[in-house]
Amino acid sequence: MEYIIKNGMVYDPLNNIDGEKMDICIRDGKIVESVGESAEVVDASGKIVMAGGVEPHTHIAGPKVNVGRMMRPEDSEKDVEAKSGDRRSGSGFSVPSTFMTGYRYTEMGYTTAMEAAMPPLIARHVHEELVDTPILDKGAYPLLGNNWFVMEYLKNGEVEECAAYIAWLMRATKGYAIKVVNPCGTEAWGWGGNVHGINDPAPKFGITGAEMIKGLVEANEMIGLPHSVHLHCNDLGHPGNYETTLASFDIAKNIKASPKYGERDISLYGTHVQFHSYGGTSWRDFESEAPAIADYLNKNDHIAIDVGQITLDETTTMTADGPMEFDLYTLTGFKWANCDVELETGSGVVPFIYSSKNPVHSTQWAIGMELFLLTKDPGKIMMTTDHPNAGPFTRYPRIIAWLMSSKYRNDLIENELHAWAQKRSSIATIDREYSLYDIAQVTRATAARVLGLSETKGHLGVGADADVAIYSFNPETQDASSDYMTIEAVFRMADHVFKDGEIVVKNGELVKPRIDGRTYWVNCHFNEELEKNVISDVKKKFKQYYTVNFENYEIGDGYMRRSAPIEIK
Amino acid sequence: MIKGTGDMMSKIILTPKEQPQVPLEVDTILPDTLAGKTIDEIKSMNILYGNTEVELQEFFDVEGESGEDPSELQIEFNGDVYNTKRIGQGMTTGEIVVKGNASMYVGAKMKGGKITVEGDVAGWAGQNMQGGEIVVMGNAGDYLGSAYRGDWRGMSGGKITVHGNAGREIAEYMLGGKIHIIGNVKMLPGIHMNGGILIIDGNVISRTGGEMKGGTIIVNGRIGEFLPGFEYLGVRKDIDVDGEVMQGLFYKFRGDFATKGADGVVYTATAKNAHIVP
Ligand SMILES: [Zn+2]
């Protein structure tokens, strides 16, 4: 099947195309130079054309997401979709069911989404849910920041052994990238504690967060993974944590990115940095240090971040940062779920209500916005809500509208937010507005590049996967700054979406809900001799400590409908 | 007809043909939605039969006369609708009368108006109720005036009166309004209660006010077994709770200190409850 998308205004930062009227040609699922006379024409005149959105950090599948669904029937009840045609029913405002997750990302013009926290032992559950998340291409990041093998290898200075273990684990769990959450802190939580900062050693293992980050970044580049280490820093949500954040970022400063696949140039990825940009010493003198973080980003090229923007909704927090969730539970008194994953990680789930009347939440909103607006190069920053932690991903259109309209922001700051938003941050003094080019960068291009997927994702050049979103907004006649409500509406429901060259959204309606996306994973071949030794060591530990047999740990290909291995040799 | 208002009201009578084994759900059939419709239009309104939408007339004979003003409209379920759920769910005005028993969720999310059930109601009546009035002449099931499963924000306003007995965990997570049970109740009335008033004229089996943080529970009968997390504050005479005056002598307790920030109050009539006073 051939298509030609005609006369749209194209925003494609990876190819330096900034609002040019041009045609996009599609054949056999790919963007091509030209198509024949018989190609179906999709008229995009007076509309925006972008590559399909790329989500670098979300929580949409697996054990803790499902715990969120199970423990919050009241969240399911308030957002219900009936079955219609081929489209399945679903429910959940902050933790939607799998099918609804696929539909809603697609409706917004997103075509790729990465599950950011996969406990290796429970990887099977993650993949089972990803299989039931339609349309989207996806991948999942195994949690390694509190893993006993990793802690032991790195404590002994055995970075190569650690790399061999990780290479095996990526294959075994069908994982995509190294995820680190509160390194050593979740292990300490197994003993009822936490670590404070990057130099506080984990109990028994004696290794610090700083040593874990350094060792894992080295191992990552030794293997040559497409993505960098994906770091959720220590001290999440603590006033004064920005120093920990900057010190963590600095660890990777002199380690060179060496991916064997893709065009990544960073050696560290900082996630939901809004939660890590806090000044003060308590909630009483709490203030924004987003300018210090943005300044660091402006001066350093080895790091990129996603924001984790607060959307001021009732939502569900869920993370492998077990001790942080306990803090949240004691703060709110809401229901709380807690889990320990044997030798690997832990997690917690707590509902949360972000309120515009609350001084801290208002400041958190401002901090996220400051990160977006003070970081000069949108090639270093990505839009996320750490879904559903800071808010549901379905609020991305509203964040886009906030970024494109200082009027929208100021109305909110002056009329709805607590005065702290202005007093404890610089947000009220910033009048920068994102362009559509900037939006394309923070919602697609940057993520595709840092994930190592920019050969086929995040752009509209020849050879890219034909994942395309068309939005009904005419940049020649409409002004996003004043017409922000329209921006919000058009980015919530795309006019057309192509996935792998097929029309899945047509005239604002999801017409192909039953197609499957790829599962990206990294087929690592590192040092096979060393890996043999490492595996025999791992097998011994399995007998000693794990509740499952080594043979039952690996995930077979049957757990993916469209397995898309990335070969690393 | 309901005394005092009935004469002015227009009335739609729904006579059940049979109650199927698979439940019906009728949250579409409210004074709010019937007002302004002809009888023929009402007959073909959709209700749920299991997971299937069917027309109202498939299970009910419809007669009477509708009016333009929902507040002047009464819907009468003229018979036993023991397997019909969600009667009056979400209604804001007008009246519903049930001439027999009703199934679950009577008056759930109700904001205004009045529902009278002459028989019994099953569980979850008045769930997350915000206003209006529910009167049950028979017995009520479990979770009367409670929160939706999982929610910690329950009934916030309105009034529920049960002339018979009620089940377990009534007034769960209650925030406001008033519930009055004239008969007996089972375990855990007022569990997680945070506000409002719960009056029980009969006896309670056990665990009154478990993990309550606010609100007031008054038990005029006997509490079988009381929880240890309550502080005894002494005897009070002729109590007045937000204008609700009760004559006689009462033991006063505060709790439940099994939970943080507890400030709930339980009064029990002294006559039958000497066994729970320290
Ligand atoms: Zn996350």
C-alpha cells in the first residue's frame, strides 16, 4: 500500500525541517522518496505533520502497574470506555487497562512507548501486558540499581563481569536498557531503611549509589547498548535533593557514549528530574532549584533528562523506590502497597492528589515548567509525566499547551495555583514559548535519538518507519499562544495517525485498534567466555537464594508478538 | 401517593413483568431523565439486562403521565424488583417509590430528591450519596451509605432512614449527612468513618466505629463487643449532636486510636452497655 500525505506543515527536528510545506511518501511501512500515481492521497493542507511520538519513560505494564489497577477500583470507575467495533472496553483514569493505554497513546499521535521499570524476575508479566498493549512499539528497562549480582561485581571492581551479567540479563528478560532506581536505597529498604545521597553505602554490600552509577555507566558503554543508563536518582522528592542530582549527573561526565547501535551521544539519562530539583531543607523552606539543574544541562552535553511534569490531577504513584513510597504513605495516610523482589528490587504504590491549592504541589508544577523553559536546547529534554506518577500521560496535550502559551501558564499561576508557585520559583518571570519545532523535539526527536532508535523512529526522513501524526492546527492562520485550548484539543485527538504505514487514526477516530506493535530488546553478545563463568556463578546463586529455577527465569520469544531484537556484537 | 406532595405530582408507574435471573440495571430511569418524555418514549428507553441494552418495556409495563418538571415527577416501581439494581442512582430531584424489594445500589451517588422502598434493599444503597433522602421500610443490606469500593471518600450528604435492620460495614468512610437505623446492625458500623452522624436504635453485634477518625455514632441498643482503641470520656446526659437531640444517659468514647489522628465519637445508651465501660 502506498500513501502520500500532501501539503502538510512538517516539523521534523532530526532532519532540520521547521514548518515546511511538503509531501511525505509512504510505501510498505516506510517513508520513501516518492510513490506512484496510484498512491492514496491524504490531504494535510492547513495541518501539522510530525513523526509518531516517542515516549521514553512511562509505567504501563507489569506487576506494580497491575497492583495500581487492583488497589484502585475507584480510579477505574471514573474513566470507563465501552467496547465499540473492534475496540475493546477498558477503564482507568490514572492507570488505564492495557488496551486503553494503547488506544490513548495512539490517539495522541504516539507510536512508541517504553515501560521504564521491569523487575527482571517478573519480566514475564511485563511482556504479557505489553503483548496486550496494541499498536504501540515498545520496550522495557530491567531494574538493576539494587541487584545483588551487580552490587557484588561492582563492589569487587569487576565491571567486565558485571557487563557480561547484564548482557545475559538483557537477553534473558528481553530488556532494552539499564534502569537504575534509587541505587542502594531500595536494597536498604529491605532492611527498613534508605540511603541518603550518593555516598551512603547499602547495608551488607557496602557499595554506594555513586559507585553503582559509575560502574553501570561503564558497563553500559562496554557493552555498547543503544540507550544510556536510565537513572532515577537517590533522594527523590526530598527538599534539598538537587545537590544529589547534580553530583549523580557529574559521575558520567567523563565517560564517553559508545553505542554499537544508534546515534546516542549522551552517557547518562536522568528521569523525572522535576522530582529531583528541590532546594530547601524541609517542606517549610522548600523551593525550586530547577535553574541550577537547567544551567547544568546548558553547560554539559553528556546528559539528557525527562521532566516528570505535575499535571495537578488525582493520580497513582508507583515506583521501584520502595522507601519513597513509604514516605508518601506516611505523608498522606492513603492506602499503600509494598513489594520486595528477592535479589533484585522492590516497589511501592500509593494514590496521590496533586492540588493547585497546595503550596508544595504548585511549586512542583512550576519546577517542571522551569526545567522545560530554562533548558535552552530541547535536544536535551523530553516531555513525560513519569506516567502515572506526576499525572496521566493523557495530559500531554495540556503540557504542550502550557509550553506554547505563556498566557495559559500565567492564567493558571495567577488564578489557580498557590502563591508559592511564584514565590518559590522563577516561573512567573519566564515568557518563553515553545514552537511546534520545539514540541516535536521534546515529544519525539530527542527521545528517539537518546534511545538509539533514531534510524527508524522520531523523524520523517527516507528510511524511517512510517509512523506519522497529523494534527488539525494551521500554524499559518492560528496562533498557539492565544489559541491554546485548540492546541490542547488537537494534540489529544490526532487527525490522522499512521503506524508502520497503515492508517490507524482516520479523521479523529481510531479505526485499527487490533494491530500489534514491535517489542524492542537488545540481543547482546559481549564476551562469551566471560559470560560462561558469570552464568555458572549466577546459577549457584539461583539455587541458594531465588524462589525460581534458573531454567524458568528466561523469557521465550512466545512472549512477544513482534520480536524486534537489536543486535549488539 | 406521598402525602403532602403527591397531589401536585405527575406519576409514571412501572409494573414489573418478571424479574429475570440476570439482573437489570435502571440508572437511566430517573425523574431527571423521564421529565418531558411521552409514555412511548419512556417505554423505549434503554436499561441494562446483564451486559445487554434492552428497552424498558421488555421488563416493565409503563403507564401514567410524565411532566416537564422533574422535581414534580414521581416514578413508581409497582411491585417487587428484587433483581433490579441502581434504582435512583445519580438522581438529583423528584421521587421514586418502590412497592416491594429492590436490589443493590439504590440511590447510589444520589444528589437530591427522595427514594422510598417499601420492602428491603440489598447492599450498597446510598453509596457515595451527596444529598436527598432514602427511606427503607424493610431491611438494608451491607455497605449502606458507604464509599465506592476502594475509595476513601464516602457518603457526604443527605439522609438515610432504615426502619428494619441493616448489614455489615454500613457508613463505611462516611464524610457527612445522616444515617438512622431503627433496627439492629451487624459488624463494623461506621468503619473508617470521617464525618456525619450514624444513629442505631437497636443493637450492634461488634466493632462499632472501627478505625473511625471523625463523625459521631450513637447506639441506643447494646454493643455486643467493643473495640479497644476507644478512650472512655464518662457519662453524658441528653446529648445534642449537630442539632440531633437524644434524651437519656450515654457513655461517651473517643477513637479509634488504632488509626492516626483519630477524633471520632461514640455514644452508647448506659442502660445496656455497662459491660463495655472500663
Ligand atoms: Zn518512572
